Amino acid sequence: MTLHFHNTLTRQIEEFAPIERGHVRLYTCGPTVYSFAHIGNFRAYVFEDLLRRSLRYVGYRVTQVMNLTDVDDKTIRGAQAAGVPLRDFTRPFTEAFFEDLRKLNIEAAERYPAATDHVPEMIALIERLFARGLAYRSEDGSVYFNVAKFPGYGRPAHIDLSGMRGGARVAQDEYEKESVGDFALWKAWDSADGEVAWDSPWGRGRPGWHIECSAMSMKYLGETFDLHTGGIDNLFPHHANETAQSEGATGKPFVKTWLHCAHLRVNGEKMSKSLGNFHTLRDLTAKGWSGREVRYVLVNGHYRQTLNFTFEALAGARAALARLDEFVDRLRSVAAGAVAGALPEWADAAAKAFEQAIADDLNLPEALAALFGAVREGNAALDANRLTAAQAAALDAMLTRCDGVLGLLNFGRAAPADDAPLPDDVRQLLDARAAARKARDWTQSDLLRDRLAAAGWEVRDTAGGQQVKRR
């Protein structure tokens, strides 16, 4: 199985091979910890988790670094408004971010470097840019990267600099494409920064946002590494500036392959608080949706296509996961601890289709289609008693392997019914329903099923009779 990815740098699908045999070095843009992350942020983090899991599925060892931006324009403004030190302001949002990662079953990266812990590395990188003639000090003591002196500025965003006004400077951390110009590497202290400042060869101040990722990624992954990911909104200016300052300092290629995921929209519109469609994960869980259900919605789309988030999609996720859970429970009941044998032909074809979809630039819709095709065939085989215990065990093992990529099947699911005695009222309803079915009174059978459902019990009719479990 060979993975292929769409490289933003070349705009082409390319066969992936790591620089170091068997080892992938991956940098993923992490959160700016000035507020709770919203589901648009988590669209990118779930995509990056799928990428990491797919690399591990193939057999690669992965070293993933995800930064924590805890000093920038936003965090400083937030700390000043709250009247607390910067670290006290960012700490609860950092803790909430890790809590949300666990709720969404996102695997932990190997490192989560915080920007405030790596200012010496940033200063050293700026000094290298001075030595190569690519940095200059402005009148106020800030330091800027000279875009005009770096050939090929704009990669991987493919920005056309022909209309750029010479000498223009952009001091803010985040800006639009129309604001192409020299960007801040180091910002001289002013009163708006309060107590947030470090000493440097150019006076007291603090790093610009872009230099943070370059310094931290190269410290832990080397001056050239395999994969860099993020949302498409970070392509310019952030990733263009990262590339320029990194390659400008080292004279080496910065990243071999860039992957960017598309935006998430809510009910077909851009997410904004004014429209009332701005959701954090904790907003959704407060409404009764699980992290597992949110993850399913975020997984069920190709990462390079805009994803539309709706509550109808969450309801669909709940139904799809219930179907998967029911199938897994049926499989394990038939397998009953048997040794896995050979897969049925249709299941083997589904496994190969799943892998082919993952290898094709992480085509998750096709991968899920292959999975649900196996569920459909498997239920038919179980209904007809055509699945042996060894085949059921093999199919269960195949689903578990697929779940190494998806992170859905065995995460946060309802536990199957245990061997505890059923309550008397539930047993009575089941007995009455069995009698109704024997008498072919389907209306009464359905009414009793509804009464059981209202009491929190799910009933399924099988060749061996009724099966019941708590919802």
C-alpha cells in the first residue's frame, strides 16, 4: 500500500515517500489559545489525525509536532482585557484544547511546543536571517523580513508579487492576501504589550507569529522535513512566510509535501457568531451530541472539499454509528472467541477498496462506502446464517484494522448488553411481543417494540429470536 497526496506546493497528486526510510516527520499547525477551539478548527485537527493514522496504518513511524500559539496579537489582547498575566490567560484554553482532543479521539502528537518556551530559538533564527541579508530593523526597533530579497517568495501559495508596493510593511500577525509586504519577525515592545516582552539584540519585544512555527518545527523535525499541514486559510500569509524565513535562513528546502484542508461551513454559510452558527465542541456536547458523533461528521468528507456541518448531519452520524455498533455486536456474538479464519470474498474486496481509497489522497467518503458495503453484505450473511464463527472473527479483525484509520468503531460506543438479568417489566414486554409475533400480530409487535424503546431498550429480531440491549 503506497500513499498518494495532493501536494499544495506542486498542485499535483504525488506518491509519498519519507526522507528517512520508515520514518515520517509531520508538522501540524495547532491552536492559538485565546478562546475555545470551534468545530472549524477541529475539521483541520481531525484531518491531521486521519493523516497520522493512515501513515501509521501503512507502517511508518511518525514524529508529529503540533505547536501551541500562546503569544500573538490575540492572546495579548485577551490577557490585557482580562487583566491577568499571559500564561494565566492562555492556560485554561490550552487545557480545554487537550480535553477536546480526547473527546474527538484525536491521537496525541509526540510534541506540543509552546511558543513562549522557544523564544531563544526564534531569536537565533532571526539572527541567521540578518546574516544572510534578509532581515532589517525598522525605526521603532521592530525587525522585518525583506520579501523583495528572497527569490520565489509566496510558495506554497503561488502568490504573484508583481503588484506589490515596494517597502510596504505589515506589522499585524494575520492579514489578507492584498496586504503582501515585508512581515514582522520581531515586534518592538509598546504599552499595548504590557508585561509581555523578552530581551533581544534589537531591544525588548516579542516574536511575530510566523517565526514561531519555523523555529519550533525545525528544532524538533530538522531543517527539511516530510509533511506540513493546516487549514487552507493558513496557506497565505502564514505558510508562505514560514517557507520564506525558513529557507532564507537555511538555504535548504523547508517542507517536501504540503497538505491543506478546505473550510468548514455551517448550514451552508460561513461560521460566525453574528449568524448564530458558531459552535465549539462543548456547545455541541451540551446539546447532547457526543464527540464520537461530531468526529463522524468531520471524517465523512474529503479533506480538500468544503464540508457543510448541520445538525441533520449529526443525526445521520448517530444513526450510522448505531448501525455499525449493532453489526459489530452481531459479529462478536457469532464469533464467540473463535480464531479468525479467511475473509469471505466480498469482505476481502471491501478491505482492499478501503485501503485503495485511503491511499488515494485520503478519500474518506470512498473508504466509508467500502466499509458500509461490508456491513450490508455482512448483515445479509448473518441473516442467512452464512457466516461461520471463524469468518465473523476475521471480519471483526478487519473492521478493527480499518478503525486504526477511522478512530470511530471502538471509541465512545455504547457497551453491548451484559449478562445481568432483565428487569421484570422488560421481560414481560418481550414475552408479550414474542407471543404477538408468533400470532403474526405485527401491529401489536410494533407497539410493544415502541414501548421498549421508550423505556430505553433496543430490540432486534434475529433467526435465533429477539435480542435486546440498553440504548
